[in-house]
Amino acid sequence: MSTASVPPLVLISGPEDVLAERALATVLSGAKVADVEVITLEAATYEAGSISVHASPSLFGGDRCLVVRDVHEASDDLQLDVLALVASPAPDVSLVVVHGGGPRGRKIIDAMKKAGARVIDCPAVKSDRDKTDFVQHEFAAAHRRITGEGVRALIEAVGKDLRELASACAALVADTEGTIDDAVVDTYHGGKVEATGFRVADATIAGQTGEALRLLRHAIASGVDPVPIVAVLASQLRQLIKVGSAGRGGSAQLAKTLGMAPWQVDKARRSVGHWSGDGLGVALQAVAAADFEVKGGGRDPVYAVERAILTVTRARGIR
């Protein structure tokens, strides 16, 4: 097989679909350049013996690349056939296995690693810290600069789904020039319901009662469910407590220790000085009560959030 093509064995492993798709596209770009035939086999529709058929010497010759997808859902027949090919590689045939995580198909992962496969990890991107790293990497790869506040605004606006976050990064790169900050992000994504929910929480934590209630009514009118608003408010209060009790240290160092993004540490530090321990305790109790009510424990979820906002903003002044 040509060195400009695909390595003999490639293992793409991990649950993050966006990263796995990108990894596969990168691997197969070598096959396209070298004019290698790519044969894709899906776990859901696999028929026993298909791998050996496709790996058999071709009458017309030529290099081939077998891509086996969703091996984490593989049948016993598929697992046995993949293991057989790994144990006895076929000439001019490369094997690319995509495994989405979980215990099924672990023998294949172990066998490929032992055989010296090129391993591409695609770990889940769930935490805000992970998403921050992802966004920064996206803009760095495009040779563009985004400020910390811009990263924060983008994650708050569209960070629920990594695919949507990746698309938003690409759109900002294509549609803007120069440094991207929170004002630029707000121009493109400020109307998203997710962003509106974060603004409610920000105003509440800042003690801006009137603004928080105005934003809440706008959020509800825009279709935002009360449940995620309460969840964001609770999350921000917990971050204040974490940062307030963490002591001194650089933002990056504390972020790693606390499982937060650096911009979240900076944001919490700007706010925590306005809060006392007693005030945070009152605020957490109010939000916990609201969480119970918006999830079915009360008659009026919107009123429950309004009451929580009033209690939290008053608690900010407790000394």
C-alpha cells in the first residue's frame, strides 16, 4: 500500500460523532489521493463473511480500504471476521475500524492496538472546559482569533450540541473578519433561546432584579422552558461556591482543578466578592425549591422562577 494512502490498520475510537467523522474523512483523504478503492461496511447490515470476500485478491488488482463502522454494535460474526483480518492481514488491503465506545467489540480494539494500529481517540466533548478547548482549536485551525468572552458567548448561545457548535464556528470564520469577540457572537447568535436563558441567570447573579425579570419574560415568550433557566442559575451559583472556596491561583490552574473553563473561573471571580456564604446558602435553597416546582412539583413554573429570581437577587445583599 502506498505511504500516501491509508495506514494498514486504523482505529477511530470514542463516542464523539463529530470528531469521529472528521477523523474518518482525514484518513480517507489519503485513499482519494492515491486512488484507493474504499469499501464501507455497516455493523447493522453486515453479512457474515463479507470482510473476507472484500479482502480477497482482486482480479483487477489495486489497493483497497475496508471501513467498518459502528463496531460497538457489531454482531458476533462481524467481530470474528474483523479479528481474523487483523490477525492475518491481506496484501494491499487496509482496515479502518470505527468504534463508538462501550464494552462490545473491545476484543477488536485490543487486537488492533496490539497489532500496531494507528489510534485516533474521539472522546466525548461535554463539559464547558472541553467545549472551550474545542472552540479555541476551531478558530486556531482557521488562523482566526476569538477572545475569551467570545468563546463564552458562543458556548452559551449554541454549546448544547457539538455539531451545532462546530457549524457556528465555521459560519463565524466565513462571515466575519478580524478578531471575534462577544459583540460579534451576539450579533449572529444573541437571539438563540439558549443565550437568553444564560442572560437571565447572569442578571440574577448580578442582583439586577428588574433586568432579570424582563429577560425571563422575553425568554418565556421566545419558547424557553423554565427548567433549563433554573438549571443554568443553579450551575452558576455552584461555580461561585467552587471558585470562592478554591483560594488563589491562576485561572487556567483553577479551571483544571475545578473542572471548569478558564473564562468561567474569571466570570465567577468577578461576582463572588459581592456574595456572602449566608447569601449563597439562601440562593441555593431558593433555586432548589424552584427546580422542584418547574419539574412538576408546583402549579405555575414561571411564577416559581420569578420567585427564585427575587429571592436570589435579595440574597446577594446578605452580609
